[in-house]
Amino acid sequence: MTPEQTAAAARPAVRELAGSFSEDPRTLRKARQLGLTGWAFYIAGRGGVLGEVDPDTLTAALGFVAAEAVRDGWEAARRVISPREVAAHHVAECCRWGREKLDDLPGATRLVQLAERVVAAADAGGLPLFAAWRAAPVPEDGPGARVAVLGRLLGEHRAGARLLAVRAAGLSPLESILAAPGGQAEAVAFGWQPPFPPFEPLLRRRVWADALADRISGEAFRTLTPGERAELVELLGDAVRAVRAPTGEYPRVR
């Protein structure tokens, strides 16, 4: 399995692992306890590692979220709590979710070993959110928490690579969302407002951008052997199936 093939194969699992904890009912309850909406917790939680930046700066770093939606979430959070504090709660919730969902996952220790090598090897040039999150302290060291945090880091690395690829393909972030499977529904979820342009003329460039994103993010997987890459993809899939399964049910190690 080549590095590019690994990045493409891992993409769905990484995306699910990176985002599932933010929709967890306990995570949303934590946001309410802090006096925040789920959206404000998401925006300030992801961007808070950058510190007290201007909303326009955060919009540039996030890339795929509409500027007005970033501003609304960022400023709503800042009226209540500092962005860095939100980020600390954000990663703590990620760890809590990982501990509850993945602590007993067969293969968790091996998944951590492989994913840590990939994250450490990743070039953070042009990826400010990934660089900031990789440098942030992790409050827990259990296997489930580590898997969840590494999933977040791999997801942030992929998101940054995708943003670079989208711009290189001559697409705007909104155009890339419209041309992707989620289409208009995903665009609205990220704060963009209709009417939207037709997506059919964008499809070829979006496919090219996906391939380029695989190449950019795939560079980090060169630190693994081809066999280890295939193993990592399989273990990431096991983690996703464990997250989806009822509590206490885990996939068998194959």
C-alpha cells in the first residue's frame, strides 16, 4: 500500500474519529455547562489553540467554515471564556469520549504506536491548526484517550491538506463542499447560505483536489512500511466500528 493509497483508504475512518466526539451528548452537555452553544464550543474548541486571534485569521485557518459562522461562534465563546480554556475543555472531552468508547478496544495500543509515528512525521508547513494541536498537551494517557486524540490530529492534518489542495485546484472552499458528496447540506451545516452555484462544472477539479490531498497527507505515512500502513488502516476501521457498536461490544482482531 503506497502512502497516497493509505491516505485515501484511511480518510473515512479518520473523518469519523475526528468528529464523532463533538456530537456526543456528554460533549454538548459540557458546552452548556460552560455557557456555550454546541457551535460556539466547536469553533472555539478547534481554534482556541491559536489563542486570541482575529475571527478573520481563524476563518483562514479553518478554511471550510463560512466567515460569518466562524465570527458568530468565536465571539459568542469569547464573551464567556477564553479560547484557550475552551480548547482545553475540547481536548478533555475528546479524551473522555475516547476513554469511554475505546479503552477496551483490541489493538488500541498498536493503533496508538502506528498513529503516533505518522503524526510525529507529518510536515506541518501550511497547516497551522494541525501544528498547534500537535503541540498542545494531552490531559490523559490511556489507550482510548490516545486513540481519540490521534484521530483528531490525523483529521486536522487531513483537513489542512485538503484546504491546500482545494486552493491549488482553483476551487473555493465553498465550491469544494458543493462538489463533494455532502453537497448543499454540508455547506449549510458549515454556515454557508444559499443560493448556491451549480456543482456539476466543479466535479473534475474536486476529484483532482482529492487526489492531491491524498498525496499531501500521504507523505506522513511514508514513515511506516507498506505492511504497517495496511495494518493502520485496518485498525482505524476497527476503531470506527467500536465507536458505532453498543457499549462493551468490540470488533475482533483479524
